[in-house]
Amino acid sequence: MTNDQDSFLRATMGAMDLVYNLSRRLVRSREEAEDLAQDTYLAAFRAWTERRR
């Protein structure tokens, strides 16, 4: 795992349930909520790594 990955996980780990629960309220199925939460974290990680460059 890279330093960016480690620091991102440390900074966001506490929000994972919140992101999933909010996603679950926005879409109909568990699978869609998981996809939405994953897409959200991917976008956040990309922004995180861009900011750190």
C-alpha cells in the first residue's frame, strides 16, 4: 500500500458507514448502494492524490 493510500484510509475510515448509509437512502438496492459508495470513495481518492501532488 502506498503512503497516499494509507493516509487516505486513515482520514476517511470513520466515514465509510456514513457514506454507505447515505448511499443506501439514495438508491433502491443494496448492490446499487455499494456501487455508489465505491464510486464515491474512488472519486475522493483520486481527488486526494491530485491534491497531494
